Amino acid sequence: MTREQVMTVVVKHLAEAVDGLDPANIDASRSMKDLGANSLDIVEVVSSSMRELKIKIPRSELAKLTNLDGLVDLLFRTVQESQAQAKAP
Amino acid sequence: MSTPLCVFEPGPHEGVGVVRMQDAAGKNAMTERFVHEFVAAFRAAEAWAPLRVLVLQGLPDMFSTGAHVGMLRDLVGGRVAPSDILLPKVVFDCPVPVVAAMEGHAIGGGLALGLCADMVVIARESRYGATFMNMGFTPGMGMTRLLTHVLSPALAHELLFTGELKRGSFFDGKSGFNAILPRAEVLPAALDLAARVADKPRVSLEMLKRTLSLPRRQAFEHTHTIESLMHRVSFASPEVLARIEDVHAE
């Protein structure tokens, strides 16, 4: 899975969570709050993304993030680690 | 003297009182102090002679987050009995109809509390859910039955099993909420609904309230017994405390 695919998953769930948000015009350098998500929208976006990507990240790690790019980086890194573990003998 | 967490005040319409939960710092989470002040606010409302309908209001962005994490830790540790269980009874036992104006998010026991009201107005952009199972333990505060007051059993089961927080707009066309409105319109609509009820004779309102709430009051007693037994089992799981801490991590 590529970083772009992870971004697509996150953007899909963000667009579902925030009324009127156009997935084509999301600036990933901004925070989800800046993009119109409230605190519980953010929880649902992250939970749904992790569920779809079949990974789990402690909330203490997620709480350090400041923007969408940071979230996608963390999710992508965790997906890679998960895939590497699955391939390990 | 600190700001009260819950207050009663006469509303803008004749016969309409308002109990407002206003602990912004604590997000209206249920602590022992919160429970005590909630009960006191209802007692003050009931002592107000003109009362015919009571509106239960939270904060604009947060109705209630349910049990405070400290209370959950104590429950898991067996150090306290759940005092928040008093709250549904306070709403059920209020002699006049209660309208819940749920402008803000309502989570777990916070949603249960709102669903104890006789009529419920929610906001399109706020989120509502029964998050108990996300923390690994079975639902409490009567939630296993209260949700079916406003949702079909199948949809109620979906919320109970998944623990998902749904936007108010999700319930459009598939719920029995009295209204699902933009957040800014929730309180005015709840007050208007209350005013349309408040012109009826108090004695008749009291009798109708007791009659209409009877099945839910009976169900609550039954459910509370079962839920308490489930809690004894699920709180004993070593996974539960770790999940509670993870869900409440900043």
C-alpha cells in the first residue's frame, strides 16, 4: 500500500464526517479542525481509517499530531510495519 | 465559591423551567459532585410552583460525556458503586414532562440521560453514541433499553455493538427523535415544544407523564439489574482498564 492510498482512505472518511467538505480541495498541511471537523469527528475519522487499514495506534501517539499530513505519515508508517511483520518468517 | 455545574432557572415561556448542565471544563462528565448538583437542580425545578414542563439543556457543543474517567477507574477497581445510575431515575421521577435539548455531543451515559426525557431534540452536526463497548465493558445506565425509545431495535443494536458515534444527520428518516435540527435551532425548538405542552393543566400533565413513562421506568429497573450483573463480569476483565485509559488519553 502506498502513502497516496492511505491519504485516499483518510480523505474519504474525513469527507464523510464533515458536511460540505470537497475531497478534491483538502489541504493536507492543515489540521482536521481547520477543515471543519469537531473533536468527535476527528475521533471517528481516525477510528474508521485505522479499521479500514487494519492497524491500531495508541491514542497517546495520535494526540501529538498537528495536521492531516502527520496523520497520514503515521498511518502509512504503521501499515508498513504491520506488512513487514506479516512477511517475517 | 465555584460556579455550579448544574442550575435550574425559569425559562422564557410560562410554566417552562430549564435545568442546564454547564460544566464546560469537565465537558459535563458525571462525577459525584455533578450528580449531586444535577439532583439538586431537579429538586429546585420541582419546587418551582409554576413548573409544567422542564427542558434539560447541556452546553452548546457538549450535552454530556457520560461517566467521568475517574469514576470509571473506581468502578473497575470496585471502589465505588455507580452513583450516575441515580440520574435516569431523577429524570423519570420528575413529575412533569421533560424535553431534552441535546445541542451538543452526547456520549455513553450522557446519551442515556437525554433519552430518559419524554421528548428529545438533537443536532445535525453533533455526535451521539453508546461508546461503552469501545472501552471493553457492557453498556450501563439503562442504555440497553433506552435507545429503542428513539431507534429501531436493529439500529439500537448497531450503536450498542459498534460503539460508533453517529452524526445527528445520520438519524434523518430512521429515528423517533422529535426533531433533528441545526445546532443553533435545537434549544429554541425544545423551548417551543415545551411551551406547546405547558398550557395544559399540571394535574393532567403529571398523570400523563407517569402513564407514558411507566413502560420505560419498569424497563429501566429490569435493565439496571441485568446491566449491573454484566458490569461485574466485564469490569473484571484485565483488558478493560487499559482500554479506558487509551480511550481517555489526551
